[in-house]
Amino acid sequence: MNVRYQVSAPPRAHTDATVFFLPENEPIRSAQITSILEHFPSIEAALASSDASGKIGSSAVTYVAERSRTRKIVVVGVGDTATLTAERFRRAASSGVRMLSGTARQCSLVLPLWSPLPAEATAAAIVEGAVLGSYRFTRYKTSNAHTALEQIVVIGSERSAAIRTAVEQAAIVCEGVYLARDLANMPANDLYPESLAEYAKQAGAEAGFRVQVLDKRKISQLKMGGLLAVNQGSTRPPVFIIMEWRGGKAGQPPVVLVGKGVTFDTGGISIKPAERMGEMKMDMHGAATVIGTLYAVAKLQLPINVVGLVPATENMPSGSAYRPGDVITFMNGKTAEIDNTDAEGRLILADALTYADRYKPQAVVDIATLTGACVIALGHVTSGLMGTDRSLLDRIKRAADATSEYVCELPLHDEYLEQIKSDVADVKNSGGRPAGAITAALFLKHFIGSYPWAHLDIAGTGMAPKDGAYTPKGGTGVGVRLFVEMLRTW
Ligand code: MN
Ligand code: ZN
């Protein structure tokens, strides 16, 4: 998607469509209508209709005949300016571009001067909503009547480097989200550990971060027993992907992001039911988020050192698969009894959390489609947040507020440890149904180093069961915007 900022009168932006924002409160609403009519006097009837109320969710669509095209004009409501937020602009911009319903190649969106937010924040929110809302996963469609949006132009009246930069940076963050969505949506016959590593290398080459891929031999040498155990049933070898962005001072300890990369999760011997098992192609969404984040961070040239770690494998049942009752030994020497082979994500993350310690990081955040229990608790709206360090958890909450990628903290009380005690090993990999998101995190806590640590469970938020405000059905790219915001304000 080509995205840019342009200073001009709205009609002079030569696009197939133009989107205006309209508040519901007077006198701002009337003033905005007057200004739209100055540019497009022929649409007076449409703006006099109740469709142009300015209420949240309202929209008016009309057309203007021009010499070379018929331009679509969309007016979307954003509600009362007194309570206006970036999120309302994201949603309105998305519904604005969706009104074009596959008929426009270029769309301009007019930056409202009456926005109570700083102009840069308004512009960034509009770009995010418009770009993210028009995402489509079409890689496997051989015929497609849909006209894809190719260009988004934010129209302003002020020559401002700050607004231009805000637009460009928001577009880069959206590229990271697109990358994460594409990877999450790709089917497991094409997206498996080694191909995931290739996509990470491609992203690194394009954005300018370093990518190193450890193969099975190296993983065995490192004694990553969790990753190897989960991989046992698969004919595809595991990989351990290491991504490094050195934007900060030499010697500055990095922030390490760890993403679960189970490219397909059948559950293994503790096999899942057939219904909706196909969704488990997205069990590498944490990995997709980390790759998308590194891509955006490098393209934004953020002045901070960031390392991304992705342990990747399939979880398959077969004659060689690991079994319930097995005891496995991890990279840090600890042992776990396997109670359920479908609780595999924590096993591969355990080794990655151990590996992270060699960077002496200032913080480690892992992100994973980890537990069905988290989906039951928080649905598809809010990610589960857990961790050991108050200031790190607060950073993540602030980034969540700024991006509306909601998180909710769950408690890691020691009392829950009882559920994952093993008779034969240091710990058991499943604590049963009660507090399943929490016992998963407490399992991970056994493997962290001396660094501040937080864990995001995106089992619900990684996969949209239906179209959302600016998140089409499928892989959501959740966490990219949150992580970039966290790192940008570090
Ligand atoms: Mn599983
Ligand atoms: Zn899984």
C-alpha cells in the first residue's frame, strides 16, 4: 500500500474516492458540512440527509462526476468531539475505506482540522484505520473481481514535517501488521518452520535487521529438549530463529521478544477434535508478531537494541511423537513431565526463555497463542498479560492503551503452582482446566533468567472469528502495534 501526506484542496487529490470525517456536535458539524460543500457543492442533498448525522457508525455515500472519473465521496461519523479518541478515528477511517467495497484504487482521507487530538496523532490513527481495515488475504485466489486499494492519501492544509512523518511511520507500522497477518493466514503446507525462517530472512533483508537460523543439529547441540520433544512427531525439522536490530548504543542490553512458532498444532498424541482444527495454522501468530515487529522497528530505525527469538516446529502425532507421561529435559537442565501433548507451546518457549538469558536483556516479553483458557476468560478482544516485573507490565499496559490492543493482567499467585506439581519431574506441562492461562505462565516462569519478564497470551486476540472494526476475519497481527509503541516509548 502506498501511503502519503499531501497538502492540497480535497478535489485536487486525484483519487477515486474521498473520505471526510464528521462530528455529531454543533456547531462543529455544520462548519464541517459547509467546508465539504465548498469543495463539492453538488452533494448538498446527501449531506442534508440523516445519513450525515456525524454519529458513531453513521455514513453517507454519494458521487461527484468529474472529467476523468466518478468520484465517490464518503462522510463518516465520529461522534462527539468532546470524547473523541484515536481509536474512534481508526474505526471511522476503516469503515470509510470499506464503503468503497472493492471499487477504488486510490482513496484520499481529509485530515479534520477540528480534531481535539494533535494533528500527528489524528493523521496516524486515520492511516492505521484505513490501511488495516482494507487488508485482504488474496494470495491463494486465482480469480479476484475485487479492486484492491493501492494508494491512501491523507489530505491536509498545513505543510508540516511532523504530520508527514507521522503518516509515513504509521504506514510502516501497518506494513509490519500486514506481514504478521500474512504469515498467520498462510496455510501450514506452505508455512512450516523452515519456510517461516525464510520469510524472517526476507523481512530482515528488506528492513535491515540481522537474521540467523539455527537448524536441528544446532538445536540438539544446545540441548533444547522442549523444542526437540514437540518436534519429534513431525517430518519437518524445527528451527530456532534469531533476529537482531541494533539501533541503540553498542553495549546497551537489548529488549528480547519471544514468539511461539508452532506452524501447525494438531495437539499431538493428545489430539484435538477435527472441528476447526484448520485454525491451528495460526498457532505461530506469536512468531508472526515478533517478525512483523522487528520489520517495523528496523524500518523506523528505532534507537534501541531489540532481539527477536522464534522457536518453530509443528506438533504432529506419529509413531515417533512424544507421549503423555514422557519426561523431558530442557536447555536449562530442568525436567518436565508431559501430561498433555497439546500443551506444547510452553515447552518450546521454555528453551527460548532460557536462551534469552545469554543477552543479559533489560527485559523479555514472550507472545503466544498459548491457551484455550485465555480465550474463555477474555474472548477475542483482550490479550492475557502476566509477568514478574511491575514497571514492565505497566509499560505494556500503557502501550496497550495507546494502540487499543487491549490487555488484562492475570495474577501469578504461588497457590496456582500446586496444579503443575509433578510426582516424577520438576514440573508438569498441564495444570488442567482451572486457571489454564495462569498455570501456563507459571510453567514458563520456571525457565526465565534473572531479567524482568512479561508474557502475552494471544490465543483469542490472534484470530478474529469474524470481521472486526479494522481487523478482517483471520490472523489479526495483534501485538505488532503494541510492541512498536512500547519500544518507541522505551
Ligand atoms: Mn496445543
Ligand atoms: Zn499450540
